[in-house]
Amino acid sequence: AALPMSTHEPVIDVAGLARLFGARQRVRGITLRVRPGEVVGLVGANGGGKTTTLRMLAGLLKPSAGNGSVLGADVLRPQRIPRHRIGYMTQSLALYPELTVAENLRFRANVLCASDSQAIDRVVENYRLADVLASRVAQISGGWARRVQFAASVMHSPDLLLLDEPTAGLDARTRRDMWRWISQLALSGSSILISTHDMAEAELCPRILHYRE
């Protein structure tokens, strides 16, 4: 089982992390240490393996090589990684388009934080979602949908937040909001790893890891 974290132990501490797909090596030798409250940018070209890296750290893929831990659990035993302490915002929209925003949030709350009755109210207020709660996701703009997806990903106050191209396609105002929210979460103690191909975006992160396939 995963160990409880102290405020000084790394949330992510991996070395030589690699992933093979058939004969092709998709991720080659990632070494990364992220401490509580840190914001780290993972920068590289599209299709270069950043998403695969995030999926390994989230416990969704088993690394082909390497070692280390995520939230105190062995990264080579992904079933032991405590996913309930991780928020993962995928690049593709992970919402049900035919459900309303409120229904999507309720579904996510039931999965992630059923014991926290105030979780939905909290994210609705924090991310100003009141005006779209009754709207089906298919009817709202891409920017609003990303805002909802972000809210759903952090509803359970994760210790580790993995963001895959979180600002892609957003207007300037929503992009500024997203970075403000990221900073607020880091100040509250969440560790955040942000995948991006945009160097200008990456430079907003206090620390950057350049990924080269």
C-alpha cells in the first residue's frame, strides 16, 4: 500500500522511466523528482511521449523500465498507486456531452469524493460554474468545457495533479484563469505536473523538464 507522505518527501521520485510499445520506445529514461507544492512543466513536441509519461505516473500504464515512487507507492506496481489522491486532466475532453454540467460534476463526485458533500458547491464557486450548471456539455463552448473538466479533476483536493496540455485552445482570459488556479492549488500544497508543447506556457512554471524522444 502507498505510504503517507510527509511535507518533505517527494510526491514523484522516479528514475529512468521508460515505456515500450512493441519494438518502439515511446518514453525514454524520464528522471523526475517533484516535492509537495511544486509546479513542474514537462515540455516536448506533440506525440513525443508526454501523455504516456503522465499515464505511467497516474498508475494507468506500467513502465517497461525504470524505478521509483508516486505518492509513496512503487511506480512499477501501478495498481498500488493511490489514484484517489491524484487528479488527472486529460488533453481530450473527459466529460459526458449529453449530460449537464451539474450531472457531470455529480458523477465525478460520486467516484472521487462521495464522503465530501460540499465538493461540488466548492468547485462551482471557485471556478464560477453556476451559469452553466443546467447546460448540457455539448451545448457549452470549448473554453467552458475545459473549465468544467479542470473543476472535476480537482474536486477531491488531490495531492498530485497531472495536467495534459491544460490550456490548449483556450482564450487568453481563460488561460490566465487556469494559471491562477494552478498557483492557488500549489500554494495549498498540491504538487502539479503540466505537460505542454508551448515553451511560452512552460516558462510560467517555476521548474521545467525538457522531454526529448
